Amino acid sequence: MVTIKDVARIAGVSVATVSRVLNESGYVNTDTRKKVEAAIKQINYTPNEVARSLFKRKSKLIGLLLPDITNPYFPLLARGVEDRMQENGYRLIFGNSDENEFKELDYIQTFVQNNVIGVISSTNFPDSDIYTKLQIPIVFLDRTSNERPSVYADGREGGRIAAKEIIARGSKRITIIQGPAHIKPAQDRFQGAVEVLEEMNMTYNVIQTSSFSYTGVEPWAKELFEKYINTDGVIASNDIVATAVLHEALRLGKSVPQDVQIIGFDDIPLSSLLSPSLSTIHQPTYDMGREAASLLIKLIEQDKVEDSIIQLPVRFVERETTRRNQEKG
Amino acid sequence: MVTIKDVARIAGVSVATVSRVLNESGYVNTDTRKKVEAAIKQINYTPNEVARSLFKRKSKLIGLLLPDITNPYFPLLARGVEDRMQENGYRLIFGNSDENEFKELDYIQTFVQNNVIGVISSTNFPDSDIYTKLQIPIVFLDRTSNERPSVYADGREGGRIAAKEIIARGSKRITIIQGPAHIKPAQDRFQGAVEVLEEMNMTYNVIQTSSFSYTGVEPWAKELFEKYINTDGVIASNDIVATAVLHEALRLGKSVPQDVQIIGFDDIPLSSLLSPSLSTIHQPTYDMGREAASLLIKLIEQDKVEDSIIQLPVRFVERETTRRNQEKG
DNA sequence: TTGTACGCGTTATCAC
DNA sequence: GTGATAACGCGTACAA
């Protein structure tokens, strides 16, 4: 390993001087600087971030905690975070929590042990001791808790839009799929949809699901059509569930969107590749990741931050699982 | 920050003793140990991994470099790596390379600066200086290079299987989609398919694609049916491309699999949710991640490793984009 | 069985 | 302008 001492020896100066040119701190003669830079280049020296981190008590590392990168919604989030962090020289320590509080605690602990300078987490337990006791800046992503820094999409409005659109397009017997009870965005979506349905005096049914995971979405799709065979409109809790519903509807010989309309949530990349392609409520997922990163960077680098709760807008994406809107012609 | 000194002070012993109980090294009296453990619990002490890393010149961190986590193939790989690493107490520093050699170099450098103890990379440049000069254990994942530790699937056999199956199921005018020329597994698949087609004296066409990315797969699907309108069998380079081809075929009013059969590659999670669901060559993606992690752990913890080149088998998954095999009844 | 002292690579303070 | 040197938190000879 090549260290700052080697550079100092070769350049014929002290390590203090090398440190100065490295960090552009303090005075250093132009000639001296050149000698040092030459030495650095000669032996291809790069500073040991671990030693830096030890001394400064903080690293250039960010902890990123996601429920499950295998769920196609999260990679975009992660990518947004990474790209933005990269721009400011921060790197990611990454972990999947599987919505398991113990695993979260374990990861957060590792983050702290590694002197991460901040954490971004899509946790289901934002009010857990894990986070309230955390001494470093934290941003909740796709999650929120009172007054804590967070970035998320407007789920309630998304639910409202989904309900309005599916009604405007002619569904009369709507079934809402309610996502996991403990996940705030899922409940927001659900409530938004219910609100509109109630306002418009529509009858509707509800199917409850317990997870957002890939595995085991089919059973809920089957349950839906067994319990409510006459459903002619489905507001799904996310695109994965919507995809399973679509699959099951087609399997049962139903025409989509003629017999049943389906609206998803998220607009994950595969939605547009389905046949028929999936109408859905678009979330600016990648940008949410970027925003969370930007917010965390502000929290780290600035004293005070004005807006630390960021809600991003959603929008309806019309594709082929909904009929043309008659009203709009 | 609570340090080993605090523990020592509270327990009324020296830091050396605390260190001994922490690392279970050397002798320590049972009573003393209990006092130390009590103190640790009392002030909730956890060792500073940065200081450890500095002293030992290596951390518990692993560098994981993937082309793009947004491509649905890679999250499973990442998950496999993480789960296995977790079991041995290693954590991941993660980065997307975008198949960009400069970004790779940048990340590898960061990994080294952070004392990672090993690297797993799905690089397109395994023979680059970046890797040949690397002083720490490295495992190539879903990639391979002569004699270097690597874990990958048997692409050639996969290509052969795909061709055999699509022929056995009655396709006469087959089009193969050839993945990016610089990615070894893509070429293996292609060659395997071509081999069988040649052996059986079938006529076939080839469409060349330049990337495995999501964006811009549609154009190739369109190109395929414009150039080779009579195609009745498509061997796609991966499931994303296959999905786009399926989408386009249905859009053109073709019946799948009656008019055209489609076989994908990878068996990403969405494949089974498509309508019709996608027949494909299954890769044990998650297990590949795990295997790569296991191999790297061996490389790190053992002196010599017998098999450092691991090729995993693939298999055909029959779903709905292929017809029933007549021969098999 | 336990404690002292040093070094890991870096930065910051303070002389010179 | 530059160079010693202490300190960051930990692990390990070596001494006691």
C-alpha cells in the first residue's frame, strides 16, 4: 500500500505538506506543490479514505436501506439516489431490510460503525427507536413520519385520480386492492380512492393484501375474481399486483379493458411492455431517489434546511387497460 | 461517540482487556469478562469498524459493481450476493457502472480506498488494467475471463436448448436476436442457437442489438417484424427483448404462439406474469449471486481454492409463448 | 491473567 | 511556507 509518507519521501517534503496540497488547505509554495503532485502521479497515490474517516469521524459513505431491491419499484429509487450522490462524491453502502425491523437495526448499526455521514431509508418503522436515536442525518424515502425529513409521492391524490379516471371511463362495480396496512403510501392511495368512490356514491369492494412482494400476488388476483366475479374495474395497490390481476383476468377469458378495466400504481418500467399495456398512476420514482439524495446532502452540508418534507406529484398514464374517456371525446 | 476506552473505564479494566473479550483472543478471567460485557451493554458500545479497518488494513466491506440495477436481471444477482455476504458478516458498497469503463475504474478506486476486502463485478472489461492490477480478490459475475475466478451460466447450452425447443415445436423461419457483441454471455447464447440451427439445416435471420437496457428495445422489435415479416419463431437475447417482441407481435395482430413462438432468456420475475406468459431459458440468477459471494468468501478466507470458475446450468421453462411439443405428446 | 505502549494513515495545531 | 507531532479508535506485542 502506498501512503502519504511515500509521497512525502519521494517529493522530499513532510507529510504535512503533502496533506496540504491534497486538501488545498494552508499555504504551499508553487514549486513544492508541483513536486508533490509529481510524486503523487509517479507512485499513483490515492488517499486512504479509512484513515481520513477515522480522523474526521465521518466518511463519504451513505447508508441506503431498501425493503427489497428485487421489487422492480426500488431499483429506480436506488438509481436516483446513487446518481445524485455520485455527483457530490458520496458512495453507497446498501442493504435490503425485507421490511424486517431487526434487519434494519442491524444495517443501521453497520452504517454507524462505518461512519456513514447520512442514511436514506424506505422503512416501515420510521418511528422506531432505530431512527429516533440516530445521531446522523436521515431521510425517509417513499415513506414519511411527522416532521422528519422525507421524500414521497402524493399517494392520496394518486388514489383519487385512479378512482376518478376509472369511473369516468365507465366502471360501475369497482374493486380496490388495499396494500399492506402498515405502509403509509399504500394507505394513502387506498384512502384517496375510497374518498372519491364515496363522494360519487359508487359501490365498491375491497381486497386486502399483506405485502408488496412479487411472490404470492397471484392468489390475491384469484381471490378477487372469485369473490367479486362481476368486478368491471380494478384499482390495484401497485403495478405488480395490477399485472397479476391482468394476467388472471385474461386467463378467465375476460376482455381488458372491455370487460374489466385495470389501473396500477407506480409505473414501473415493465408496465408499458405488457399486453395490453398497463394504465397506471405514474410516480416520479427516479426523481424521488434524486430528491432524497439532494435533501440528505443539504442536511449534511448546510446548517438549516427550509423544506425537509418533499411531496412529489403523480399523474395518470393512459395505456390499454382502460377504455377511452367518453367525456373527453 | 462511545469508544473502547469508555468501556474500559466503566468496567475498571484496560482497553486491551476489553479488546480481548471483544475479539475472543487471549486469556481473560471469567469475572473480568462479565464486568466488561456488562459495561458494553450498559453504554451500548459497538466497535468502530473504521478504526478496525485502519489497523487491520482490511474491512468487512465488499465492493459490488453491476452494469445497471434498473435492468430487472441484476437485482436478483445483487440480492443473492447480499444474502450470502450477510451470512458471513460482510456488507456491500454498491455501484452501477453503466458499462462505462471510466465509471468502473472510479468505483474500483473507491472500493480500494475504503479497504474493501474483495470485489464482485459484472464488467464488460474483465481484461482491463482495472482488474489485472487489482491487489484484492475479485470474482466476475455473469462474466468470465481466462482462468480468473468467475460465476456464470451456461449461455451456449442455453442457446442450444432454445433453438432445439423452438424447432421441436414447429417453427420454420426463425429469427435470432443477437445481444451486444462485447458481452460474452450474450454471444454464447447466440452461438449456441446458431450451432443448432446450422446443424439442423434451418434457415434463419439475425437481428443485432447493441444493448441490454430497457430503453429502446421497442425499435428492435419493430425492425424484426419489418425486415422478417414471415418469422414464426423468435429466439430473443433476453427476457426484456422477448417482452418487447411479444408486445409488438400482438400489436401487429399476430397470435402467440400460433403464428409466432417466442423464447426469452434469463427468466426474470415478470416473465411468468406476462400474457401470454413467456417461455424462456431459466438462469439461476439468485444462486449465481450467492455462488459468487461464496467463491469470494473462499478466496478471502482460504489460501487456495480448487474450483474458481463456476458455470451453472440453465433450463428451458415452458410457458405460453411456445406451442406444445408434438414429439413429447 | 492483565496493562502499557505503539502503530495503522490521515489531518490539524502549533512552532519555526 | 514548512515540519514535527498529537490525535482519531482499535488491536497486539511485550512486559508485568
